[in-house]
Amino acid sequence: MNDLNVLKQKCIDALAQLSSYDNLIHALKNNDDFFEVVTGYSNSISDIEVVKGLAPQNISDPPIDIAFDSYLENIIKPLLSTDSPYDDRKLRLDKVELIKGSKETPENILLHLGPTIYQHYRQDIERMPVDALKLMLKGIEYDGNPYSYFTKTVGVTAVAISQQGHVFLGERPAHIDYPEYMHFVGGLATFCDDIQQVNLYHDAQRELEEEIELIFGEHYSNANLVGIAGNPLTSEMDIVFIVETNVEDKFFYQCKLTEHQRLVCIGSKEEAQNLLFHGVLPNEKQPKSLIFSAAFALNYLIHYHF
């Protein structure tokens, strides 16, 4: 047994002693690209509420104050570049609470969001699996949390469905994160100085317009939150939306693409299963890799759409 498998089993055994990690354990055992942090059904989660949460703990130095405001002031602000046109501040999914409702008022989710920064997110997605498992074990030993030292950076993924009931994934270009991976529309959530101004629905709407020219109010009227996907080894956390549009397939072949080299149509359960389980696109033989939240979304579509 190699080092990776030994560490993975140690991590699985340690997680088994804790509560609420069954889905993560399942993903590690099966080498899955994603695990279900929250799984809903279309229209079953009606709203997202947010409050301040905790930042990641220091990896190499003594423990620090990870309260939202303190971490933002003392850790993140000194790392920000005044020359950058981008806001490198990002959001971290500290924890999730499901707020139960009635049949008339379905479940809401309450997200505890902490601050993090893009540079640390890059470290998470570039870390080798062996090192990620070591860091997860360190977190479990520190406070019973495998992701204490990870950014758990929040993103959004939006799956647009055409009038024909088809969905379209794009192949990412070489110059952005996860080059040549297949993904739906998506991006990192927007940091706001006032945490109550965070709006993940608006982030999804922005990504749809920027990436494939789908405009809220013109091409679709709402986005349904269907769950939260987690990446077992990088800690990334994506809020996943399904968007039923009023546009035909031809719209997706004609729209201007900004973050994809091409779009590929998935039109049936069989095509979705071939892509999810074998990485094979319709009429192609060369396997492709999926971003974790795209795999989560395909799994949802197989069960509840196609």
C-alpha cells in the first residue's frame, strides 16, 4: 500500500470517530471528485442567509485569532496588492446550518462565511493529495475538523437548461484555473465588506451573463439552489444552481464565450452517465476531467432531470 492510500485510510478512520462526515468518508473511500455538503431538490431550499464565520487556522505557526474581523484586518489586508485590478478577498464556508420550515416555507440554509484570500485558495487547489491528507489529519487532531487549515473557498456553479431540456458544459482554456477541465458556468463568490450584502444568486446571475450571455429577466426568471458540493482534497465549496431558460439549443452554440474554449451538449441520461463515470463526451473518445461541482451537478441531473 502506497503513502497516499495509507494516509487516506488513516483519514477515513479518524473521520469515522467524528460525526457528520459520512459523505466525505464515502468520497474518500470511492476516490470521488465531490461530496455532498448539502443536497436539496429543486425548489426545496428557498433562501440563503449568511452570518460571519471563522477564517482558516494558521498552517505552520502557532494558532491565531480567526474571528472574521480580526483575520481580515491582521492577515488579509497586509497581503492585498494596491496595484491589482481584482479583489483577492474571498469567502470561506465555515459551516452550514439547515433551517427547517413548513411545506409552505421550505428549508432555508444559513451559511457561516469567513474571510480568506485568493493566494491561499491557490495553495489549496495546487497542493498534492498526500499533503492535503496530512493537513486534514492535522486539522482532525487540532480541533476535530479536517478543514481547519483549508480555505474552503466559496464558489457558484450554474447549470443552464435549454428549452429542449439539454445542458451545456464548457472546456476551460489553458490560462485559467483547472485548464482543459469540463465545467458548467461558475466562479468564485464575491466578497462584501458588509457580510449581509453577499448574494450568491446575484453571483450566479453575473457568471451566466459574463460567460454565456444569459441575462436574468430576459432568458430566465429564477435559479433553483439544488445543493452545495465539496471537493474532498482541496476543500472548495460550490453552491450549485439549476436554471431553466427560455432559449433553444442554438443559443448556446452562438453565444460569445469568455471562459470556455467550446460548449458541449449533454442531451440524455446516458450521455450524462458516460461523462460522469467515464469522462467521455458525446462522439468523442478522449476522456476529459470534470470540475468537482460539475460532477455534483451531473449526478443531480441524472437523478432528477433526465
